[in-house]
Amino acid sequence: MKQWYESLFENYGFQYDREFFTRGTQGECDFIEKEIQSDKVTRILDIGCGTGRHTLELTRRGYRVTGVDLSESLLNRAREKAMKENLIIEFQRQDARELTFCNEFDLVIMLCEGAFPLMETDEMNFRILQNAANALKDSGKLIFTTLNGLFPLFHSLKDFMDATREEGNAVEENITFDLMTFRDHSTLLMKDDAGNEKQLDCNERFYIPSEITWLLKSLNFKKVDIFGAKLGAFSRSDRLTTEDFEMLVVAEK
């Protein structure tokens, strides 16, 4: 039986690129460049690359990037976009829980809930972090965003989703937040690229900062910094608060 995130991204490449959360690519890549000091020899792995928006933009800027995703539909869209621009990029279909890379990359990015924290168990989510760590060289850096567990303690997730809703995009309904598991359960209503309507039962894991720090320290990351994650405006000066729906994590080996 397919999980909700597998069904969601079937035949969804064009629609994915219309979602509001895809509009921050330039600013997010500016932050990434700053973190690696614009060093063009940096080898980058984009886990959960989707339609390749960060992979393509970083490649345009002169970096060598490998993009991996579970969805063949999203990868095909990414390949089409790369081909139109004559960009040579390696896109691979891989499950983030079973990545085969070891000690190969200077930087791993995993943005906009590309893989972590969509999995159905905490163990699977941890395995993704573990594989990201394994893919890095000894002095490598991991940059990712994840859902901020402090947010739903102070705000209604339904109100937030309603406020960010846009015509034609996927809609979440029947939203509940479980304080025992820190999981958001909802019904997702969406249309795929062919106009077919889908109704999916979703759940995503929210993490509090101390959990993320502990998980990464257990994977031998020596330095873990956590910030607020503003769409298209990542910054080390953006202190994480209860107002941030997402958090930005920068971890160094």
C-alpha cells in the first residue's frame, strides 16, 4: 500500500511548481551560497529535490549538485527543466531511508520537508538524518528545514493553513495535532497534473529544537544551529520563535 506522500507526488510535477512554498528558491540559495562561502568545488546533495528547484538554481550558479527524490514524476519534471536550459545534472530516484552515498558530499541540503519529517515513524525520520550524515565528508555540513513543534503549541494549525491557502493549490482539512506524538493529522484535497482529484490522509511530524539537536549530536555533528525559516529569506540573524511554522537547521561535522 502506498503512503500518502507517494500518492501525493504521482503526476504532480507541474502543479508542484505552482505551490506557494516554491517561491523562495533564490533567497534560499543565497543563504546556501553564503554558508559554503561561494566555494564552487563544493559537492552538494539535494535530498527530496522534488522538481529540482534548488538543484537547478545552484547548478546555474556553478555548483555540482546531485538531486535525489522518491517520486519519478517530480524527477521527470526536474529533468525536463534541466534539459531546456542545457544543464547537466544527475537526478536519481532513491528512497531517503535507503540512500547509498557514503562520505561523498561537502554539503547536504533537505529543504521544504523534502523527505524529513514526512515519514510515518520517528525511526524512519531518524534514518533519513543518518543517511544524510553518512553521505557527508568528515568536515561536511547539513542544511535542512523542518516543522517547528513550538508553533502548534501556541497557534491553530487550521488557522495557519486557511491563511496561506491559494486558489488551485492543495488544501488541508480536518486538521488535528496530537500532543503525545507531535504529529499533525489531516485530509489533503488536491488535483494532479491531469486534473484528477485526490483525497489523502496525511500525517507529518513536528520537532522541537532540543529534539533536533539531540538527534544530530547522536549522529556526531559537533555544531548544531537552529533558526527561524522564513520563505526565501533564510538568515542566521532570524532567531527561532513560537511564531515560526518551520525551523532552519545548520549542522556541521
